[in-house]
Amino acid sequence: MITLDKVTKKYYSLTALNNVSLRFPHGEVFGLLGPNGAGKTTMLKLLAGLISPTSGSLFPNGEGWPFVGYKPERLLFPNQLQVRKYLELMAGTSNIPRHDSERVVMESLARVNLLDSANKKIGHISKGMRQRLGLAQAILGDPPLLLLDEPANGLDPEGQVEIDTYIKELHAAGKTIVLSSHQLNEVTQVCTQLIILNRGQIHYQNSMAAALSLRPYVRIYTDKDLESLRPLLLSLHPGIEVEGEVVTLHNEAMQLRRHILTLLLNRNYDVLRVEQQRITLDEIYAEAIK
């Protein structure tokens, strides 16, 4: 789809993106994570063609720049317009032929389950419906590339699930999607690729499947402090950690689980529970932005 090559974007003295190189291939769902001011919205605006880089370049991977659908974080709608009339107006600005406008609008409303609200004034619909309206606007004309800035922002859990479902359906239909979010669960659920930005630079990049399969560990909880056994346990493998009443075995050290359980029981420790886990997105994110 699109490649960024050493892109820097400055707003006067503020550097929003600093020497960023990224490739966005077809058919993936990219999750952009990062704290406020990390550069997520700036990257989406660059991809949408709304702003130009201060230095570096963006170019399409194929023959031409893809048709783009963009949903900004802040949704500002004319409250007195009907939902359908507003989308018809937006269809006109998207170079959709007038004779196709009604069909395209109704298809977009159907895909986000807003047909029943087509004739309601925008000022009379809920915040969740406004988010769906923003998504309906982004998919007008069936663009292959969708840029979604905080698509589930401010929604209740049910509304978040709805938006996640629509994104999965769009991905299944072959769309390439780049979304920014502060909601780690949303990114885990819908994204196939993960990018974490901080201070305008990429601090982490990986496929979601690979990211969440990294660094498995086993955690053994005992009934009393392990300080007296710490030297012995640590000597068994560098992937072993001991803290209070808990032994954690990382990566290859997990193979010693049975041996350590036997050792603990022989030393009169009761094993309260054993957990086997993989690294979480919360842990990846915390490490990337610290």
C-alpha cells in the first residue's frame, strides 16, 4: 500500500515524527499505540494526504496512491442534517457520481448497522451511533485503505465490541486498516500488526501473533517467603527470578518446572498455584514507552 521513508514532521519547534521509516503492505490491520503526543494522529494525517512531511517521503507500493477512507478522532457533524443527507453530501466530496450516491450511502449505513437511523437528525443520535457514522463516512466508495483514529473512543463496552466487529468484517473483506488507539484490548482483538510510537519515533514493531508469543513464563506461588532458597534457585538457570513467595521461570527455564516443584515440596513449601502465561500487550507497551 504505502511506504514511509525517513519521514520527519515538524510543527514549528515541535517534532511530531522523527525520521520514521515504515511499510504498510496490503491486507493487514495495523495498531498504532503510544501516549498522547507520540505522533499517531500525525502519521494518520500523513497517510491520508492531509499534511506533508517536513523531510523524507511517502510513496505507494503499487502503481498509484490508494483511495483512502479516514475517520478522525474528533467527530464534528452538522447536527441539523439527517444522517443520510450528511453522507450524501460527503459522497459528493468524495467524487462519487451523483447517480450512485444514494446506493453508496445506503450500503455504508448498512455495513455499520445505521439504516434504521438514516432519517434521524445527527443531533438526535447517540455517541455510539456517531462513531458508527464516522466509520460509515470512512468506507464511502469502498476504499481499500482505511485510517481510523480512536474508532471506539468514549464508547461503553458494548459499543466497543460493535466497532471491533465492524473492523474485523472490513479486514475479512480485504481492507488494509491503520488504526490508532489507547485501548490495548481493542488492538489485541482486531490488529494483525503492532506499532508503538513514543516521542515521534518507533519504539516497537512486530506482528501481533509474534509479539504475544514472545517470552513465555511459568509463575509458581508458594505459601511462604523464598529468601532462604533464593541463592539455590537462582543458580539453576539465569531465566529464574525469585521475589517474595513467587518463583518465575522465563523461556528455557520453564523446562525446570518439575524439578523446582519437587525441590520446593522437599523443602516443606506448599505450592499454592502454578500459572503458565505469555507476555501481554500491557507489558510490551509499558516496556516500549518507559
